[in-house]
Amino acid sequence: MKNKNIKIEIEKENSYSNVLNKRLEFYLQEKENLKEKFEYNLNEYKDFLELLKQKEIDVNNILLFKEKLKNYKILEKNKNDLLIKLNLIQQEHSIIKSKLENLIELKNELEEKKEEKSIKSDNKSESIIHSEKNELLPEDEFSKIIFENINLIRENPQNFVQMIEDSKKNIIVENNKFKYKSKVKVGLIRGEPAFDEAIAILKLNSPMPKLYFNPNLTIRLPSTIEEIQDKKYFPNQIKNLSNKGIIVNTFWRDNINDPLTSFILMIVDDYKDKGEKRNDILNPNNKSIGICSTMIDNYFACYLVFSQE
């Protein structure tokens, strides 16, 4: 392996280690919070039992004891729920810790190989590294976030299982229709079953190569409200790419203007053409992507183009 490729691999593993560290910190804090809540509920439960032993039940305090019994049942349920959640978080914590240790070991091996080869990197070689096709990024911030998350989920689909599981709490029913309510509100078709299906698929998927960003796959963005609303605009832009000899396999547009919500619902894919967006993102045969987004007044659009070239 060449020195420049080793450096790229080290940077990639360092970046991924940072992501896992943040998740690890979050779960450790959540674990402490749950522990405190559980201990509080347990103490309340013990106090109530002691109260039952010491007091006599008569006509004057029967209402008090009914209320205490009701509170006890609530506390008992909370205690069991907290134990289940705590156990899940501890399992996730162990998995992340193990993965992080493996990453650190791999990083050390790469650094040792780098030292063994001891090839000096000058300004010229630095510029070559940054011109590698997998180092290119989309221009706008929204597209960068989507692109980075697409590659993270391709590298390790199982890492996103908990995120999809946690996002189920945002499902609501409004006027007898399912909706996903986060920073923005988005209509759903099946609701929770679609999230469960996505989780099952992520658990079965194996890691696959990252997509590289290809600027030639990005379309000319619309400049007017009429263009952004025109359903033929995107297909016509794809025809323009094809006329230039650029191979396009699949393409689609997303209208959700919050990147995290947009990405989660791309993976859940609870739309009329169910599974198509998720299939493109997790298709191991895809090699490159073009992605760009724009906002005109209150109209937002993100355009994604996939290629197997």
C-alpha cells in the first residue's frame, strides 16, 4: 500500500473513531441518568412498603392507600421499563467499545506501516492526496451531510440500527394519518412497520465500499420557483448528462429541508415507491454519486444521482 493511501486510511479511521467516541459518551451519560431514575423509583417503592407495614388501614385513610397503590403500580412499571432500557444501552455500550478498540488497533497497524516505509510527504504529494476522487465533497452543507452519512451507513450498516430505532418515537398520528415529527413534519404511509423493516435490512447488510463524489453527476440547479416545481426539470437534466456520455443508473429528488430527518427517512423509505431510495444507498454495485441542493423561497430540493461507474 502506498504512503498516501495509508494516510487516507488513517484519517478515515480517526474520523470514525471520533464518531464512535461521541456515541459512547452519550450512552454512558444515558446509563447514569437511568441509574439515578431507577434508584429513585426503587427508594419510593421501599418507602411505600414500609408505610404499609406501619399504618393501619381504616375508613379515614383508605383513599390515601388507593392513591399509594396506584403510584406503586406506576413505579413498578417504570422500574421494569428502566431495567430493559438500561440493559439495551449496556449492550450497545459493549458493542461500541469493542468496535472502537478494533479501530484503534487498526489505526496503530497503519501508523506502523507508515513508519516502516518512512516516505516523506512534500507539498506536491499533499496536493495529490486531496485531489483523489474520494476526497471530493459536494459544494453545499446540506449535501455534504447527506453524502457523509450515506458513506458511513455503507461502511457499517449496523451502526445505524439504534438511530432508526430511536427515531420511532417521532412517529405521530394526525387526522388518521402517520407522520414523522422532528424539526419538520413529514407524511408517512405505513409508520412503525416501515422503520422495523429498515432495521431488519440494516442488520442483514454487510459493509460495502464508500461512494466517491463525482461533480459530473451533479445537475444544473433550478434558478426559479417554476423550475423547482416542474416535475420534468430533473429528468431533463439527467438527459443532458446522458447526452454528454455520462452514465447514470438511478436518480431521485428529496424535498425534506432538514438533513438528519431527510437521511433517516431515506433509509426508512416509507413512500409509495418503497425501498427504492434505501436500495440505491445500500447498493454495493453503485460506485459514485452526484448530489446538490437548493432553496428558492420556501421550496427546497435535494437531487441525488447514482452511477455504477
